[in-house]
Amino acid sequence: MTSPAPIDRRRALKTLFCSSALLSLNLREGAGTLRAAEGDSLDLLLIGDFGTSGADQRKVAQAMRDYCQTAQITPHGLLLLGDNFYSAAKDGFSTESVRWKNTFEDVYPAEAFPGPCWAVLGNHDYHDNPGGEKVQLAYAQRPGTRWKMPAKWYRFDLGPEGKPLATVIALDSNLPSISGGKDKKSGKPRGSLTEAEAAEQLAWFKAQLGSQRAPFTIVMAHHPVYSNGDHGDTRTLVKEWGPLLQEHKVHAYLCGHDHDLQHLELEGQHTSYVLSGGGGAKTRKLEGDRKMPYGKDIHGFTHLRIEREALVFTHLDASAEPVHRFTKRLDGSFELA
């Protein structure tokens, strides 16, 4: 593992120790490493911007169940790409809030989705219920829960023990320059990572990228690096994370934030950018004109199959119909279905 810069060394080591300790705890609960028999593939479903408790969220969730039944798969886990809870909880957002039942547990029931549900934080998770990010971290510590968020940023490996198929690095993209500042209506400060946390995460991220990883590396966060959606590119992430993804040959960057489904490829870049933000919140028109393999403002979700030699991504709409599919190879190349 590479050493962080001297100025950040103490802080980075402290963060790495704390995150590792939390991850080790989660590993004992079977959440940190998803194991499969040698040669087996793994099936994961991706959703972002889903936590409305409304009809569109439930329609997408039902499509996920229908798809699994038709495809005859039981997903090994869900990747939850942020904005997990919209709007203020009427009963006060806590680990006992009814929102856990009507936005997560009942909508994605264990009998249909028995695997771990790895989650990252979105801007609404900070803003709509002040302190909501702490509640989500606390809920992950409940015995037996499928909700996996051992820290604001963390890592887990997928595949056979000792020979994983993929390394997943989960990040908190709510940097102060992205989600901080003051609320336009109330004038009150908006929740986000602190400057110190942002520095700690960046040092930790660099250390993970410099460490031993599985053949495939996947990074997941809420905000896009690049997007043709109404929010567009996230300039801070383009500057701070974009070069790291390229330097360390990250295969895929997964995100939400824009309420649509996208697949972007940038010339000369190793990384495929997969946006799955159609989980339930109101969709928005795509406004960017960058040439892309796929982009549409629809509700839906994404199926990721991880194989020894390939990542296969399939975007599906709210009727469980495939709308786009591509294969990502170890060498960074991709093929459209």
C-alpha cells in the first residue's frame, strides 16, 4: 500500500485504521466479502435516487423482483447509490423511524433480496433530515440487518476467498464544495463532509488504489464525475477523482444523482461511467450533448453480472425490460450488446 503524503499521514492512518476496524467488524457479520464458488459469477442490482417511499419507487422495486424471477437469479446483493431517504421523516428520522420499513425493508424485502445492501450517502441523506447520515451509519450496526454502511467510505471484495473477482471502493461524494454551503431558502449551513473528512477520504482512496486489488476495480458514489444529465459534470470530482480513476485503471464508476439511466465512455479513458439514478425520484431531461452509448430520462435499475473475465451491465426500465447492455473487459475495452 502506498504511503500518503507526509502532511496527511497521521490523519490518513487514523482514518484507515478506523475504517478498517469498522470493515473488520462488518466482515464478521458476512458483509465485507461476498463469497462465491470458484468460477461462479455474481449478480448485483444497482439503484440510486430511490428513497421517496412513493409509487415510482415501488414500481421500480417490483420490476426488480419481476426481472429476477424471469431471469431466474437471486441477486447476491444490492448497490444503493445514494439519496436513500428523501424528505423529512414525520416521526423524526432515527434507527426506529417508520421510514426504514416503508422505504427500505418492505420495498426491498429479504425474501426477494436476501443479500447485503451496500449503501453510500447522497446529498438528500445529509440535507433532508439533519444528522441523517449518522442515522444510516447507526442502522448498519443493528444485528442482522442487510443495510451495509460500515463507514462513510469503505471497501469490500466480491468473489472467492483469496481470489476475489472485484474490489468495490465506496466513497462519500458530498464534499464541502459539492454539498456544503448554505441552503438557498433557509440560509442555514447544509450538511456535507467536513474539510478534514474530505482530506482523510482522499488520502484513504489513494491508499486503496495503491494497494492490492482484485482483477476488476469498481468505485461507487452518489455524484457523477461525468454526466449528460441536468446536473452535468461534477467539476470537483473531475479534478480530484478523475485522474485517479484513469491512473489506477478503475474499470467502472457507478453513481446516481441525475434521475436517469446513462452509460458514458470518454475517449482514451479506461473507466466506464454508469449512472443509475432512476430508482424512484422524479426523472429529469438529459441536457448534455456529449456523445454517449446510452442515456434516457426513465425510471429503472441496473443489473451487474461480475464474471472472471468481464463485467456485464444491463440497464432496465420500470417494466423490467432491458434498454441497454454492454460488457466491460479487464483491459478496459467495452462491447455493446
